[in-house]
Amino acid sequence: MKFRPCIDLHHGKVVQIVGGSLQDNDTESLQLNFSSERSPAEYARLYKQDGFTGGHVVSLGEGNTAAAKQALSAYPGGMQYGGGINPDNAEEFISAGASHVIVTSYVFNAGKIDLQRMEALLEVTGRDQLVLDLSCRWRDDAYYVVTDRWQNFTEEKVSPTLLEKLAVYCAEFLVHGVDVEGRQQGIEEDLISLLGMYSPLPVTYAGGVRHLSDLDLVQSLGQDRVDLTIGSALDIFGGKVAYADVLAWVKANS
């Protein structure tokens, strides 16, 4: 299991939020856990210094392009980028230094996978530089992919069938447990177990981490096949889990 770092951006600043609280044109709904005075590039340089690869820079809304490119250029080829990706702008962020681009909403159209849109995107990125974000929420005894800042449920369940179907189009999956994202109240254990058992591709899980011991738990539940992102719980984002301890855990388990 690898640790995958993150840089979440809102209005150009590095932040951590409660999952699903960001809505279009509604700043009052946003539940902000943390906002940093450190630049995106500083975080990227830290991850580069410590040898962490495959993390992600994510734009939460508009006004983050310059900040995202600042982070990507500080660690070229070391981080992925997500946030409003489509065929018209994917190459812009790859050229800026992203190893991959991450997409959800563009390829889930009207609640379903749109394979025409997928093919249009692949013409720009190719499979090897595309990550599909299958971030999901629990409803009716299943995890359903959600889009549009995690506000809208699709008809697509995160299941062995869906994972196999989409694996031919991308290099990796990114999955936030949206119901626990940013809450530091525990991880989505059933979701991690599902991903560890059935994902045919590398997959990164994010959401709900509260203790350093959650790294051991994810490693076990995910059968050492699910990588982990920690956001709000890390001390570099105002939390109580020491980044230095995560670094030590990674070194001890490599």
C-alpha cells in the first residue's frame, strides 16, 4: 500500500473541506476544515522531497488554475490533476506537469457512463494518463458514484462489474468515501474491502481517516492493494496525525 498525498484548492488556497459541502454558487454551504497560508508549490515540493508519487491536486470550484499549475510545475510528473477536466483542457494540465488527469462528471452524463465522451477524452489523454474518479455515497444498500461536486447521484453502483467495465479506459481509479470525507470519524471499511477485492487497477481511497493506525487498517482491508490519501487528519492540514509519522510508517512498510 502506498500513501498518496493531496493538494485541494479553493479560491487558489490549499484547503480541506467536509465532503459534499461545496455547492455551485453557495459559499454558505461550504464547511471548511482548514485553509493554509502555505502555497500549493510548497506542499508539492514537500511531497517531492519525501518521494511521494501519485498524489493529486484537485480544484474545488473555479479560480484555481494558476494555483494548480504552480503545484504541478513544482513537482512535474509527480502528481495528478482533477477538477472540471474535459477534452478541451486535459492537455493544458498534462503540459503543466500533471502525470495524469482525473475525471468524473464529464464521463458520467445524465446519470450514466457516456462512452462517447470517454472516447473523446481518450483521444487527448490516452488510457495511460487518465484516472477515473468513482467517488461515491451510500444509498439503497450500495455505493453509487456521485458527480458535480458530489451533489448528484448517478445510476452507477461501485461494483465488481463497474470496475471491470471501466478498467479498459483508464490507468487508475480514485475513490473518495464522500459520506465520511473530511469528518475524521472513521473510514468506509466496506468500500475499501470491495476495492481491495475487485479492482483490477491501482486504486486510491480517501475519506474519514482519524488515526495513524488507519494506515494499517486500510492495508489489511484492502489486501495491500488499495492506496490511501489522508487530508484533514494530517497535521500539515491542521489535524492530529503527524505527517512525520506517516512518512515513518511508509518507510517501515516499504
